[in-house]
Amino acid sequence: MKKTLQKIITFCAVVLGICCMNKMDAKAFTTGNLEYMNGNYYLYSGNQKIINDFVFDGSYTYYAQADGTPMMNRLTYHPDGEHVIYFDEDGHEVFNNFQYCPSVGYTCYFDSQGYLYKDQITYLDGQPYYLNANGALEQNGWFRYANGRDYGYAESDGCLINNKFAKDDQGRVVFYHWNGMVARGLISDGLWYYSMDSGDGHYLGRFKAAGVAPSDTYQLQVLDLVNEERLSRNIAPLKLNEQVQQAAQVRAGEISTVFDHIRPDGRSCFTALDEYVTDGYGTAGENIAAGQSSPQEVVNDWMNSPGHRANILKESYTALGVGYYYGSGPYYCYWVQMFIGDRYW
């Protein structure tokens, strides 16, 4: 998404902008070209000036107005009287793209037919964006979907928080679905069921269903204990990231020889993340420990250490990898937590 997306103006201006659009007359699409004459551009097909018609020049679609000039910087109704389309500052009809429309003061999205999206979710680079009932891209904070019940959060560029736990507008933990909507009722990550309020979706508690085995590895047990600490303080739980897990496991082996945040070859511990985390990350942290014989013991020790505790409870972190290595003395048991956040705070 380009950073030129503009802020949404008031609803009153939205209504006025839509009401000022005119419906177009059109007969059929014509092949033609732009020609510059007497200080203006006109649309021609051969020697014939085109009026009141769509024109395609081989690359772009235009609309020839009654005087033959192309319509520019204009939201207007399609001749079907139902859909809204847009012609940009060059007179090009907009397809499959976001477009800031000065006449209404907000950013819109136009589909493969050039039609304005209203109350629809679209995706750019795998991320969701929501166009509200007026066709405006939601940006800069909390909003309610047009169904009147669901709500979500849009970043300044319109990208919706999705597929993760985060906070709601009252500072409570919620989960955002793939489409940016706050989850309600029971949801599961495969290990735990999370109970989310049926009204506004805030976190109520979690449990393991009958028949679901306890976390059977030290790594998953550490994750469970960390999330218990976070959720008890109204902090969103961390998800296990397999790439971070690989980096943490490498680090667990390394600290058995050099117990430090510097790797045996002299590089920073975070270079392990760079080697394994191909999806990228924003912020990062590492906790290390040695000598503890169980997940509960090592998490207790970390929580009793201010610096390690701060990492465990840092709200900007969204994912965790845990490394455990059993080696030679003097400590035998070596533990690593590596945290990442997917954006800067």
C-alpha cells in the first residue's frame, strides 16, 4: 500500500460527494486516441471526435464527455445507474487499485470492472483492507463493520490487524480473524481453547479440551507458562513460530559452550534470527538460562529477574521460539527464549 493514502473526512462530506455525481450516457466502447488541439485534449477515432462514450486506446479506458474531452478526477455513475467508477487525473479509468478521490476526500478501491467497492474486504500482498458502506478505506483506528456488530482495527495505511491476539479499544485482549474481525465465542490454536466474549470478543479464559494431550515437549510447556503469565496480566499471548524455534534451538546448543548473548563466533545472538526467520520481524529479544531442570523452574527464574521478566511481558512481542539443550556440565540443562514482534512500537 502506498503511503499516500489520505485520511477519511466526515460523513457529511461523504454524502455530499456522492450526491454530486452525475450519471453518464454511453452507447458502446470505441477504439480511439487522445489528441491535443487548441489547448485541450480530445478523444478521436480516426477523424471523428467521440462524445458520450467509453474509449479504449490500447492501454487505458477513457470517457469522452459531450464536448469530446476526457473525464478527469471524477467519481461518476456507470451507465448502468448502479455502480460508481472513477477517472483519474490523466483521464484513465481505475481498475484493481486503491485511489484517493478528492471529490469525497477519502481513498476508495475499484475492482477488475472498475466498480467501487462498498462494504467489502480486499487484499494487497496477503493483507486485508476494508472499504466501508460509503466506499471509504478504513484507516487510523477502530471502526465498526457495516453489519453493525463486528469491529476491527485499521492501521494508518488501512491494513487491518489480523490473525493474532492484540488489544481492543478498551485495552482488553481480543483475537482478530483473517478478515480483521474480532473473534467471538470459542476459538482454538490446536492446543488450547480460548473463550472470547460473545458480545464484544474480549478474552475470558482458556482451557484444554477433553482428549487433548498436555504439551509434551519442554518447549511447548515453556510457551504455555509464558502465555499464562501474559494472559493473567491482560497481555496478548504469544504464538509459537517454527522459524524462531529453529533459531532458539541453535542458540541453546551455542550457550552450552559460550553462555552469553554473543554467539561463539562473536556475532550478536540476533543473527540466528536473521538466518532462520525468512518472514521478517520488527523487534526482537532473547532470554537465556542454565541449570534449571524443568520448564516451571526456568520460567520462575526468568520471572524473578527484572530484565528477563520484561521480555516475557513485553506487549510488542507476538511470537516465541524456545530452545532446550541437554549437554555436559557444569549445568547440563540450557534454555533459550527468542521473541519477535511483527512491527515497531
